[in-house]
Amino acid sequence: MQPTPPTTLLEAAQALASGRVSSRTLVEDALARIADPQGEGARVFMTVHDHEARAQADSMDALRKAGHAPSAVAGIPVSVKDLFNEARNVTRAGSTVLANAPAASADAPAIARLKAAGMVSMGRTTMTEFAFSGVGINPHYGTPANPWQRADRRIPGGSSSGAAISVTDNMAFVGIGSDTGGSCRIPAALTGLVGYKPTAARISTQGTVPLSTTLDSIGSMGRSVACCWAADSLMATGNIAIADAPRGLDGGTPRLGVLNTLVLDGMDDTVARTWEAGLRRLSAKGVRLEDFTCPPVAGIATANAKGGFTAAESLTWHLPLLQAHEQDYDPFVLRRILRGHEQAAADYITLLAARARLIRQAADIMDHYDAVILPTVPIVAPTIDSLADDAHYAATNLLLLRNTAVANFLDLCAISLPVHTQGDAPVGLMLMGRHGHDAALFRTAARIEKLLNG
């Protein structure tokens, strides 16, 4: 009887360590899924590193056999969002505008650390153009379909759309993405994965096409909390010890604040039903759940009334490109970038002050809990075709981003966990932790993950 193939990063690490599987086998399996003409590979990957991935896998297998593997995760496939520099590759950021840009001379530091640990880049995943949407649709290179009810061609969520589907479809064990307003957590919630957004300053954004230099963070998606923990640990520090992985076994009873300011509004019936069922399961297993309001959360929309940091800071970066290539932008993305013109210098300075004030006020309220929980997004994934109408697209995008963007604006770490029953529509439960307390959030998330799955 054939052994069950590993599905999580830790399972793959254990299989490699025991010799049950080789890196070359993992890579070949991933490449076969990418190349499957009946699959989503052509819409998931903008570039496939097939030759390089095979060579790297063989190298990691040889090093492991000699007892010199650079880490426990050496030889495991990972996907890289087209937002991050990889040496000898053009970083297009999901656009045609940058198609003729020079190839990068070096990997972005976060990606370099993953490769130094021996992880194998399978290629560059598609995304919303310039990461400026939570929907995940890309008119230039195609949009991979959500695995749920795939025949209906539902959105994957964005902007890290290809990163999510690379994991759901077993083309990589972890997908690396960015998260400026929810771009890892939204696709994770809509597709049934775990998605992580670290405290923004935790991981260098050097070598990454910016959306908002204030809000950008580098995150990951995987099938478990431990998958995201491993990727985050490597990108932040360059080190990993599998023995330190959060497994949800420590017996503490988490005290969770159930946020009810705005974030429960507009939930569709499926999300509302699944959310309430998840809370009941956690409560029945001893988790302390306390409803609370947080008025500073309501102040975020007012602070962002003129487009917020993303509009002002993206416009600054894009101005030289817009002079020559404005007609080549996705019209929806272009409209959002051009909102930066609405802000004067005084508006931007006022926004900075408002953010600092709201961060302080929210911390005074949220710090009473081990983590704050809320639905990751209030709706299940709509079909791609249903968003052809511009007004519906814009409204859906705002709804998808509403809850996740709270963590970015308040400079918190946050993680989305699947809370639905297997086979049902994917729904995410998000935990937000304190600024800089990423390790504590991973421990709490692993505990909640275990209770939900137990």
C-alpha cells in the first residue's frame, strides 16, 4: 500500500527526514499538477521554474543524504507571488506595464531566506495587478478558479490569488504573498486555507513592488497554522526549529474578544451560520468568548475617506509609469491609484496622526484578550462572471477588504483559519494579535485550530 502523500509543510519535512519521499518526488508531483491541461496551473503561474526546481530538488536530496541539508524544510516546494524579486526574473506584479522591465539582479531578502533554507521555488504566481484588489481577478493573465464549486468559476480572492490556488491544488506546500489590506487572509478564507499577516515591520519588504509603504507586509498561506509559522519564521529570521512549531497542545484556555463593531454587518447567510456554529464549538470546548465593541474600528473608514495610505503611496510610486503606460493598466486598479490625487499634503499628515491615535485607542481595548476574533470576510466567494459589472465589483471588493484591513491599519498581526465543515463553502475565522506578538498569536491560533478540528 502506497503511503499517503504529505499535505502540510511539517508532514513533508517529516517524510523527507524519514526517507519516505524525496524532494525530487515532491517537485515532480507539483510540476505535474501545474502542467495538467485540465487544471488551473496556466492561470496560477506566470512563470514556472521547472528546470531550476528539479536541479534544486536533486541538490537538496544529495545534501540530505550526506547529512548536510540546510534545514528541516529543505527541498519542499514553495510558490512566490509575482510581486517579489527573484534573480534573473522580471517582476511584473501581475501587470503588462512592467513586462519589459529589467530582470531582478537578486532575490528579495524574504525569498532569499527561504531559498537559503533549501526551499524550492516552483515559480511566480499570478495576482491582482499591482496587488490593488481583494477580489483576485487579473484581466491580463487570467484568474485561477476557487476549488470550491470549481465548475462555477468562483473568485480565489486577492490580491495573492495564484499563491492560494498553488496550495489548494498541491502545486506548492506554502504560497508566499503580500498583505496590505488582507491579500493573504482573504484568499485563504475564500479557499479554505490558513493565511497569515505578520506585524508589518517583522519581515523586510525590500525587493518587493510596493502598494503602500506604510501598510505592506509579507505573509503566507498553507494548509495549517504550522505551515504559515514555518514560512514566517524563515522570512523573518532565516532560522527554523521544527520542534518549536506551534501544535496547539499547550493546555491554556484562550480568552478571546469577539469583535462586533461593523465586522458582523452584511454577512451572507452561509457565513453567518458557519460563524455562529464555530463560536458554539469553541465555547463548548472551554474557550472564553467575550463580545466587545471597539469604537476606534469605526473610525478607520473616516480616516481613509480620501483613499487612505494605499491611494497616496501607490500614486507616488506609479507616477512615472502612468506618464507612459496609463492606458495599459487594469481600469479598476487605475481608478484606485488615481484617488491619490484627492489628498493634499495636509490630508496625508492628518491621516498619519489619525492612525496613531486609533492604534493607541484600540490597543487600550483589545489588549484585554489573548486575541480578538471576527469573520475574515463576510461573504462566500462569488463567481467571476458576477463581477463583470463595475459597481458590483467595487462593492464586493470593499466588502472583502473591510474586516481584514482593520489589522493592517492598526498595525497588528492576524491569521485566518478555516471554520467551515469540510465540503461546505469555505469560511474563515480571523484572530488578531497584539503588535509584535506574532509568536503568541501563532500559539493561540494553533490551539484554536486544534479545537476546531478535534
